[in-house]
Amino acid sequence: MLRKSSRRNCFFLVNWLLSITVITLLSVNLYITLYGNPFKVTQANRKPLVHNNVQLSIQVQKHIKNVNTISSAPVNNSQQSLPSRERLCDIPYQCKDTELAVRIQSGPYSHSARICVGGKYYIDKKSSRRGFNMVVINPFNKKVVDTMTFDIYTGQSAAMVDYVKNVADGHFIAIATADDAFFRISEAVKQVIEQLGSVTIHTFNFRTSWVFVGRKGAKGATLVEEIGPGVQFKSGTSKSIATCIPVNLDLKMTDVAFFCENHAEFEALCKKGTAIVPPSSSTKQNKANVKAAYKLPIAIISGNRPFYLQRCIESLLRVPNIDPSLIVVFIDGFVRTPVWLANLYGIRTIVYPKSVSKGKKLLKLRKADQIALHYRRSLGTLWQIYSKESSAIILEDDLIVSPDFLNYFSQTLPILQADSSILTISAWNSNGYKTSSHNNSLVYRSEYFPGMGWILTRKLWDEIASKWPRCCQGVNWDDWLRLHPQRRQRDIIYPDMSRTYHIGIEGVMDEKFYKLHYQNHHFNIVPDIKLLNVNNLKKAEYDQEIKRLLSVATPIRYIRNEKKSCDPKIIPNTSGKDYAIYFYQNSPNDYKIGQELCTCFQLWNVGQIHGLYRGTFRFYYQKNHIIAVGSHTWFGKKFMPKKYVSDWSSEIKTQPKKT
């Protein structure tokens, strides 16, 4: 009897304890539901995130929430409470009435996509499909009006384009990929997604993982997206977004005041309060008579250097008659500030995930490898976007342009198109320093490719794209382009006075190198310059021009002093004269003395001679036009005074022999 009684008492005791535990847990859950977690740090206690170099998607999500919720006013319990419908989307904070609670997730399998809006999953494991999973939201009442999936692999690109085009303006579209949405994707799909505010859609590869919230009729990038690129045919890392999105998000992303709340370091822009840049005064072109270069797309190859990018964009917008819709910024690395900055100026932006190697081993890329890979991806995408264009202008974010930048290219472009012996046209003169550049209407030919603002033709790209430097040899793409297999004895057109100016201390060089070789460059600031010798730039005509110049120039024999150095005083104290300096060569490829001349007259003196053309190079000194000529060149043998040869021979004979 005692044993049965003890068992019965234990049974009741256990049941009582279990009941108390269940009641306690239910009470705690009800309390949290009604009043929020008392141990959780409230959003009001958080500090706004202001760091510029975090990943774009993470930064923007938190930034949007912080900007719209931080307040000095006290927050009561009812404001802190989380309605259960929002908790279902795992939003870690309460959304305002003017915000949408959205959670999106992508993944490697056809059932991986998830899209939750306002507490309800409209795309889940059962409804997720391979390709693009989409939910259309009316932001005015925050209701989901439709859901749709498109399997690009089975040829539904056209159907997806038609669907997006039929969505009413102002509606949000949340998208998550599952498995793969790249194979067989059309350019039309990329275009309609970009028009919703995406900056990464053009960078898709096989099995990319991607989540995005855009708006039909967006005025710019929404900046609410994440991308995980596929690697070696494997799925990219699953991506997700869980945030509160302002219903006027795209308007905020083009609002300077909103930008400056977390970017006060852009003092000039924030003080001005607008990103509108008035162009330099110039005569407006009739649309029917727009000059050739004004129709060309302009690619800005950029990284995470927003201050440089801002100056580059503003200098372009000041060019008279420029079409801003033709400017595209290609950014290496998914960072927020440069994307948002370009957005303020209404400039199209395409963002790539940070450059990585694609070999069997994921090697760490050197700086030169990163830049070469970024160039290759960007230029390839450029020609996909502008499939009907035959030429494009290539810039980097650390270049600013002159007011007659496009006018200069418009005058020289016909020569590039007519003369197959020309590789490209550059806006930069490596030797164009304030002491060696004077004539803003003069243009040269050279065997050296200077880059720094140049025209790339589709024909040249088709020729070199398959050979572009691969990982991971540390090869500079511009040095590679200068090599004979690429240049193939073709010349480059460049101005005496540069139409671009290099502002980039930050980058691959140090401050000392920048000050020595870039800071003192001469830069044209006069608009509408008419080039005087543009009709003499074809090879035959240019050679005749060199002959004419040497026939009238005063000859000077370069003599080294006892210290084996040069004295610029070999040029008489005159102005506006033509001089030909002849320097000694031991063989046709010997330019040791020519490099001494470059140092003497403070020209570019690192590596090979810049601006070299058939053994000659041209510059100005005290407003005198100088042409330096090697003794073993065709021009030297033809025009150099004969006595110079005997003089050099006697000097060499009298030199003491080395012991």
C-alpha cells in the first residue's frame, strides 16, 4: 500500500511540475510577444553605421533602418513591441508604417528560394523553383499583388521580360534566385532588371546566388541586393536580406541630404546640397549634327575610391554637350559609397564582386592581376551592353577630363577610322609637363601607348580579348598592350597638352612617385580647341611633317659634359623657334643618350622613352618646339649634319679606356 501511495504521489508531483513549466513558458512567450524582449538592445540605443568600406548590401540594410528609426524621443513599450506577423520574417527590429518588412533568401537548390513580406512567406520550399522567384508588392498598401517564377534554363527569358514590363510603375519586385538563373539568360532580362535598380545583374555567372529588391520605374540603384558568384561551376554562397525598406527607397537613394547623413566627409557636395553639375559654356550642338565622339559610350574603370570617382564624374558632366546616359561606372568590389555616389549624379553603375583568381587554386591576386581582371570583365560587359557601337572611351576613376575632352576625340576619331596603322587615340601625354608642353592645338604620333583616357575600338577588342593577361603573373595590362604581339607596329595618337589629369596618389604608386611624375603635368582647360595638324596624322603625311620640321629646325649636337650629364642651356634663350637635337646612338636600338635627354629636360624618365616615333620624340622647352633625333634613325641619317658623326667619332677615340 505504501509503495502504491508513493508512486501515486510522485506521479502527481511530476505532472504538477510539468504543468507549472508549460504555464511559465507560455507566459514568457506571451510577454515577449506583447512587450518585446526585455534583454534585447533596442534599436534606439544603436549608433548609426557610418563606415564606408563595408559590404554594400550589409551596410545599406542597416543604414536604412538606422536612419529611419533613430530618435532622441523616448520609445514606449507599444512602439517596441513586435507584431507576430513581422517576427515571422525574422526582422530583428520593428518596421515603421512607411516601411516594408522583407526577408529574401537564395540558395543552391531549386527549393532554396524564400521571400517573406509583412510576415508571410509567398515563396517557400514548396513554391520555390529554379531560376528567378519573384514577388510583386504594392508599396502604397504594402500588399503582395502577385508571385511568379521564371526558369531561364528552359527558355523563359522573353516571358520574364514581358512580365516585368507589365508591372505597374512604383511597385516593388523582390527577387531570389534558386539553383541557377544565368544559363541562357538574355541581355533583355539583364536590361529590365537593371532598370529596376540592380547594379550587379550584368555580372552574373553560372549558379550565381542573388537576392534583390527593386522598383519599377526606379530613378537609380536601390542598393538592396546581395550577390554570391558561382565559382568553378559550384553554386555561390547563399545570400539573404532581412530589413525594413522605405516605400520611397529609390527617391532616398538619389537624395543628397539622405546621403550626407552618413557621409559628411563629402563636405563640398553636402554644403552645396545638390549633385547637379552645370556644364562649361559652349554652343549647343544640333541633334542631327552631333560630333562622333559625343555619341560614344564612356567607361569609368573604378574601385573603392569614392573621392576620386566624384571628381572624375563631375569633370565629365562639365564637358559641354555630354550625354550622361552614355557614362557607365564599373566598380571592382561590392562596396556601398562609390555606388551610391554615382547614383546621386544619375550615372549608370555596374558592380562586380571583388576580383579573385579562377584557377584550380584560389590564389591571392596581386594588384596588377586585380586591375587586369577588372578591366577584362568590364570591357567585355561594355561591348555586351553597347552591342551596336564600334568604339568606346575608356577612363579610370583617378582621371579628370578637360572641357574639350570630347571635342578632341571628335577631331581625331576619323583618323583612327581611316588609318589602319593607328592602334588607338589617347588623351594623355606622358611628357606633357608644364615645362615641356605648350601647344594645345598640336597632336603627335607615337609607338608608345600612354593609356590614361583612350579610345578602344570593337575591332581591337575582338583582336586582344582572348589573349588578355590571365592570373597570376603580376602583369600590368597596359604594359602587355604595348608589347609587339598586341601593338603590331601600330601607332598611337596623343596631344602635346593632355586632355586628362591624373589625381590618384592612392593606388599602385607611392606619394613620392606621384609628385615626381604626375603632379606637374600640363592640362588643357580651354574649351573648343581646334587641332591644327589633324590632317597630317596619317603615317605618310606625318612622316612628311617630320621631314619638313627637320629641314627648317636649327640643328644642335648633344654633347655630354664632364659629369656625363645634360645642360638644358644647349637650347638658346629664344621663344617660338624650332630646334632639332641629335643624340648619339651606338646602334638603332641604343637609347641610353636619349634617356639622358629625357632626364635633362625633365621628361618621363622611367623605363623606355615615352612618345618615341621612329627614333624621334617631340616636346617644348621655353616655348621652343624641340624634336630629339637619334643618329642611327632614318631621319638622323637624312637630316643630321655630317660633321656630327666625325665629331662623335673623335670624342669616342679620345675617351680614356676603362682598365
